[in-house]
Amino acid sequence: MKSAKVLHNPNAGDGDNSDKELMDAIAAEGYKCSYLSTKKKGWDKAWDKIESTDIDFIIVAGGDGTVRKLAGELLDRKVIDKKLPIALLPLGTANNIAKTLGITGGAEEIIKSWKQHEVKKYDVGRIEGIKNHKFFIESYGHGVFPRLMKEMGKLDKSSFESPEQKIKVAWQILYDIILRYKTKLCRLNIDGEDYTGKFLLVEIMNTSSIGPNLQLAPFADPGDESFDVVLITESQRQQFADYLKGKLEGKKEAPFFTVLKAKKIQIYWEGTALHVDDEHILLDKPADVRIELHPGLLEFLVPQPNKVNVPGPNSKITD
């Protein structure tokens, strides 16, 4: 019988995540698990008591922020003397990491997939030049997206009836930001090549989408040992706005902006706002930042390609 540690955020998504139902569903598939809530004070200290022989993998039941919390423990501290794969149960609002890894479906379906899985190596971005922020697992960026995070932070979270409504509100706010945001100078060096210019957005992406499911790098692979750097200029302002308008109207077309592959990046943004994953950061003054890709520091359990659910001949297909 395989054993796992369950790290659970009961407030993820719509906040209706029962720990009992979760543990019962995992136990029903034959796993022996111990439970830990991210809302419990001192949850991170519990890792000190974990021995590498005690568990076979770690289960993260939550959203992208919960994954980052665990990654912070695994990357910043010598918690465990062997690399343990992460089994992800996406319960958050956006679930950009899970979607990039192809982890979709209901909780029971995902739990069943763990018995026949692949181990996917996951790259991490190391950051130098920003105090107290050493890494990112989704994205690092400047421009309209940090502004969106600032505006969303002003809203009353209890006013959203569902995660879907929250995402649509974010799209509308971002659409308005794009129309009025002034481009800023960015001194940018990507693997030795100069790309200095004025931009609406500069995103160094490890996942295909960020924030409220903005799929800016549809072909990004967090295990391919390269970042996808997305650059949006003044000349692409209307195209970017049209992309958001299309999402608000229910269209599913992915945007096609300038995307560059990179391993090492030097970046200086003339403003002081930026984001690291889902955290909005305001610096005292503009900073020179260095970012370097570190391959395969994390591992995730992902479904085998030939195990993807395909509708049968008698299945009903609905929009």
C-alpha cells in the first residue's frame, strides 16, 4: 500500500472542500494518507517530522497558490532527503498549473489515474535581485498583469458567487486596463540577445496560462528546460484587447503574440510593480533582475497519454 501526505487548502475555489470527503476518496483507492491543512497555523513546520521512507508522494488538494506553498517548502528547505513527486488535485479558481500538465476532470477520476501515471519533471525559475523572492513556478512579469492583480485586490472576495464569476470580472477589468495602460521601457536581455523596448506586458512563463486563465503561451511546457517569454507591444494593444473581448463573449481562440524561448534573462522595468506567480509586488525603486531556469527541480504525477478519456460511440457530446 502506497502512503502519501495530503496538503489541503479547504478554502480553495468556492471554499466548499470537505476534508473528510477528500480523505475518503483517496482511501477508497487504497492509499494510506495523513492530512495537513494549509489553514492550520504552523503547517509548514510539520515537514520537519517527515522521513523520506514514510511516504511515496505528496498530494496537493488546492489551487495554484497551494502548489506554490508546497514548492516553497521543498525548494527553500532541506525537508526531505529524496525527491517526492506531487499528485495534484486542482480545487482552485484558475488551476493554471494543473491545466498545463493536462490534469483535468473530477477528483475521483484524477485519483484513479495515479495508479497508471507518468512522472513529469517540472522546471523552476530562480530569481536574483528581488528581496524575499527566490523562485517562481508559473510566471514572472511586468505590465498590465500586475496592474490587474492590484485592482482585483481591492474587490470584496465574498461578492463573487463562483470562481467562474471571479474570472470573468478579472477579464473585464483587464480589458479596461489594456485600453488605457501606458507602455513602459524594459531593458531586456534573453540568452545574450537584446530585446529592449516599450511594452504593455512582459511575461516570463513556465505554464501556458496565468492568472484568470490567460493562455498567452499555449505551447509552453514546464518540463522542456526553457521559459516562454511573451512580449506585447503598443502595436499589439488592440489585438490583446480583442483577445479579452473574445473571452468575455465566450470565444476560445488562443492569442498569438511574440513568444521567445529562454533559459537566462536579465530584465530592468522602468516601473516598480511586478508579480511573482500569484503575488503582487511593489518595489521601492526599479531593479535589475536576473532569472535563470533550473530544470526538473519538481516532479508531478500526470496521466499517461493513452489514458486520456475519449468519448465512446454511444457517448453524448455537449457544448
